[in-house]
Amino acid sequence: MSQITVAVVQMAPELMEQEQNVAKVREKIREVASREPTDLIVFPELITTGKECGAHFPRLAERLDGSVVSLIAESASQSNVAVAFGMVLKEKVESVIYNAMVLVGPDGEIVGDYRKVHLKGEERMAFREGPRFPVFEMPFGTVGMMIGWDIMFPEAARSLVLDGASLILVGANWESSMKPAWRPLLMARAIENGVFVAAANRIGEEPSYSFPGDSIILGPSGELYSAVDEPVEGYSVARLDLGKVRRVREELQLLQNRHPDVYRKIVKKY
């Protein structure tokens, strides 16, 4: 199955109100799935907690087998749709937490998680950096995930594509002050890799930030499939032919014309 329908959901979480936010995510899953025949729904970064939680992040962090994932996975199963969403994830060591995206399948099973590699500003004080860019096999193809600031780094998307991703899901808390860079960066990541990008950005206000939304779905040539243009709660849906990825890459020879032997400085730590 290379034809799939993807939705990006734009919403404002209540700061540190995890139970309320999870309930709202579940409501949005039901709403989108009942109105549109959807295969995959993407939610923003840290949608279960908000961004400026500071010292409260460890309290809000949960494991993959915790109630946050279980409740959202239950809604995914009830609506027969895959769901990607942002949360605070922890491992066995209580003090080690990650800014993560979790992907659950339409059967409610956990497909996997991605832990944000490129932490920005105060995020470094709360979270540990993720160790890698994993890809996940879905019935329709291979999927990768990025979070917020990751889109600033071409190496992130390229790593996912070299491991087979034809669709990259982005969850973001992209700030209003950086809005002019949002679409150009996403378009660049799509075009330079010949990959579909489905990016969900939050809206709303927090003490130090505002968020403009502009959740968007782009094709492998950078073409706009759909978007939520206004900073309001809502969602946007697009039907994607993932077979187009191969056609675009073969036409432009995007991967074949690379010269990794010339790029050695890229992997050196500054």
C-alpha cells in the first residue's frame, strides 16, 4: 500500500496539565478519524505537557508502558489509525528523561519512539540527547521522525532517508519568532531528500513563547499538499502516493550523485 491519507493536528496544550492534554489528544483522534478516512495522524512536540515545564518535567515523564501511551494507543486502536505524538519519556533511571515522539500503530501496538537529538537552549537542562535517528516499518512504507529544532540540521533528514524513509513526521514547538524559517526549512528537507514531510506545529502562548502553528504536509519535490494556515486549533489532511518518492529520486539522482568521501568534515565535532 503506497497510497495513504495523513493528517497533521494543530492544537494548544495546557501547560503541565497532562491528563487534560491526553484527553484532548484522544478527542482529536476520534474527531479526525470519524470525519476523514485517515491512516496516520501526527501531533506536535510535547503535546501532553507543553514546553515550559522546567523542573516539573521529571514528574511528568512516563515510560512507554505508562498511562499516557496506553490511553492514546487505545484511541488509535478504536479509530483504526496510526498516531505519532510528542511526550516526555523516561527509562528505568528516573532522572534520565527525553523529549520524544512515540508512534503507535492502528492496532494500538507501539511501533517505536524517537528521542530528540538536537536540543535547543533550556531543553539541554531538562533532557538527555537522543542517540540515533531510527526508522520504522509500517504497512505502507518506512517512516522516520524528527522533533522541532532537528529540522535545522540537514543531516537528520538525510540519515532517515539513507535508512529508507519515504515519509518524515515532524512534531514541533516551533516559536513565532522563528516562523519565517519554518516552511523554507521543511521544504528544503523535502526537496533535498525527495521525501514526504508531515509537520505538526502547536499554537498558543506560554510564559516566554508563542507558537504560530502552520502545520503542513509537503511532497518530495517540495510541493504543498495541505496546511493549517491560521494559528487556530484544527487539522489538515492529504492523500499521499508514496510511490512518488522513488520516481523523484530516480529522476534527480539525489542519492546516487552523493559523494560521501568528500563530506568527511560534516561528521567531525566542531
